[in-house]
Amino acid sequence: MDTRRSITSSNFRYHLIEGALYFASFALLNFQVVFPALVQRLGGGNIAIGSLPMMNYLLYLLPQVVAANYVTMEPYRKPWVMIAGIAQRSVILLMAVSIGIFGGAVPSLALLLFFLLYALNQMVAGVAAPNWFDFVVKTTHPLQRGRLMGIRSALGALLGFLNSLVLAGLLTYLPFPENYALAFFLAFGFQFASLVVQRNIVEDIPSPTESPVPLSRLMAKVVQIVRSDRAFRRFLLSIGLSVIGLMPQGFFTVAAFHRFGLPESFVGFFTMTMLASQVIFAGLLGLLGDFKGHKISLMICALAMTAASVIAVLAGHPAWFFVIFSFVGLIFGVELITRHNFVSDLATNQTRPLYIGIMNAWSAPFFLSSLIGGWISDQCGYDATFIIGAVFSLAGLLVLMRVPDPRTAKKETPPQAA
């Protein structure tokens, strides 16, 4: 028992450090601030900017329901997590090289390569995600996962805040494209360091192995789960609405630049604000999820996104966008992982990977709304996109309020169909 407790405690620390290093890279690689500014600098328009949230989530989430089917093939998750980590980080390095070489001389080629490599990065991460999350679940205590995810996000944001200072300096004092290329190289360094730390995590207990289910049987199993679990079905509806509500995220930066004519250094300042918010709220919401259930954390995130979109419509001074990015930081710090923790509570140990895969595959197509947001912004202006986002965020919150919290519901028997 003491050995097991020692391993779990050690794993907690390594997961914390690994996650903090990985999250620190997002100060330099985020689709809310940095990528929209880069795409605009390379000649991309609102449709291209609108595709960033879609690619970030769609290509990450969609492969997961199929990938989850293969998680149980091997008794250990760590080898596959490490291999995928090496592949994904190599793509970041290629992005840095392509921006540095082609960003100034052939910006259209640099833009194309950026999108192709970003798509590849997200697909590799998406295929690896079910293995990674099950790896985290296997190697940590169930009642520590919320604080682990929250604190690692907060520490990552603290390191990222320092990175955002570096980013502001790079964008202010270095010419384009060297400034962005160097920022991407620095992000690669943080992600590679996280992989080195991850090697120390001990996965000492093998999992039961199962052969992958044929696709036809997998789809039948998915349908059966969704039909029989009313709470899960309602939660899926709230996710769909909330994802559409995230549509404005990619346009806050360009709207602020367009409305107030801000200098490029504000990319760094907005990033600082977003990360400072993560430092403050990620750990708090993680602890709140451990003690009160993850539903309340998700409700706070939905309310924050609603407020950010409303403020973006009303903002008459650039200072308001610092408030907006503080809400974005709160959401980015915990929303996706909290959603996974909530679904883990809904599922059993055996069905957990499939529940997570279903949730992610279901939510993926809704991120196409960000492309529609780009078209709406072109046709009707950014305010129209923000208003639509606020309406859907609020609708998602109202539906989520009707989903029973599994911590209190304690599903002791199979759920009945509605």
C-alpha cells in the first residue's frame, strides 16, 4: 500500500511538471490570439481566421471515437503516449522552420504550410488523446484529478505569462517573420521538455486487453449508449450548443485590432491577460470540481463565454478586451479537461474511453461554426458573430443546468431511456 501511495504521489508531481511545461507553450501557440495575428500577417482573411478554432478542435476531437476503440489493445498506455508525443512535437518544429524560411519571402506558401502542419499536429494529438487521458486516469488518484488538471494549467499559465512577456518583446523588437519563427522554436523547446519529464511517470499496473470492436459493432454500441443514458444525452446537447457559443473566440483579437488600430505588441499583452487569468482560476476551478463536482466548473465556463461575447459587442475602449481575454483564459484553462472529468464520472471504468470518444466526436462537427463565424463577420461585421455566440453560450448553460451531477446522482443501476 505504501509503495502504491508513493508511486501515485510521484506520478502526481511528474504529471504536474509535464503539464505545466506543455501548457506554457500555449502562450506562444494559441489560436485565440497568436494564430489569428499570424494568419492576418501572412495575408489570410476572416474565413482563414475562422478556420483556426475549427481545426483546433475538429481535427483533434473527430478521430477520438475511432482511436478510443484501439486503446484497450495493449495493457500499457505509456509507450503509445510517448511515440505520439514525439511525432506531435516534431510538427511544431517544422512549423517554426517553415515560417522562418517562407514567412517573409513567400507568405502565401508559409500560410499554406502553416495550415497543413497545424492540421497534422491536431490530428496526431487527437489520435493520441484517448490513450493519454486513460494514462493520466490510470496513474493518478481519482479524487486528485480535478486539482491536478487545474493546478498544472495554472502553473503552465504562470510560465506562459513569462513567455507572453518574451512574445511581446519578440513582436516589438524583431522583424517579421523571425519574431514568430523564434516564438515557435521556443514553444517546441517547452513541449520537448515536457516529454522528457513524462518519461518518469510510472504505469505499473496493466489494463485488461480487448480486441478492437468492428466498426459496425462500435457504431451500434455508441447508439446504444446514447439511447440508454439520458444524462449523457442531455450533456451532449449542452456541449453542442456551447461549442457554437465558442465561435467568437478567434475573432476577439482581430476585432480589437480592426476597431482600435492597435499595434502588434498587443498580441503579447492580450496573451498575458489570458494567462494571468488561467493562473488565478484554473487551480481554483480544479479544486472546486474535486470538492463540489465538475458540473459547477463547466457552468462557470459557459457563463464566462457568454459574458465575453456580450462585452465584445459593447466594448467602446480597448481596455475592455483585457476583460474579455481574462474570461477566455478562464475557459481555456479548464473547460476541455473539466468536460472530460465530468464524463469520466458519468461512465464506468470499462466504458470511460468510449464515453470520452463519443463526446469528442459528437462535439467536433459543431466547431465548423467558427467558419460560419468568419463568413458572418465578412457579411455583417464582428458584432453579429459575438451576438450569435452569446445566445448559444447561454443556451448551452441552461441545458447544462438540467444535467444531473453524477457525483450526487450516483448511478448504481443502468440509466433508463427517456
